[in-house]
Amino acid sequence: MQRLAVRDTTAAKMLDMPPTQFRRLVADGALPPPTRIAGLERWRVDQLQAILSGEAAKPNEDFEL
């Protein structure tokens, strides 16, 4: 079964970066904010994949991943 949403530590692993860097990029707006599910913060896997594939690129934004 494919995961639909993951914790920040798992999302950071998916992007091969430390969790602190992942959280900083989320705070800076370079990565999507979490979705709240029953009071838990989770990142949607499809949103992370869209960023990596360029489908969710923001060409006017000046972020480095």
C-alpha cells in the first residue's frame, strides 16, 4: 500500500535531506505546509512528488532545494 501522507521526518528522508532543513524549507514556503489529520501534521506525498517532477514549480519564486 502506497502512503498518502507522511510525517516530517519521513518527508525529509524522501527528499534526502535532514529534517531541520525540510522544516526550514516549509517555513520559507519552498515546500508545501502540512495537512492536519486528527491533530497530526502530515505532508501529502503527491504534493512532494509534484514538486520533484516540476509540476508544482513556482517559476517566479527564488527558492533553492
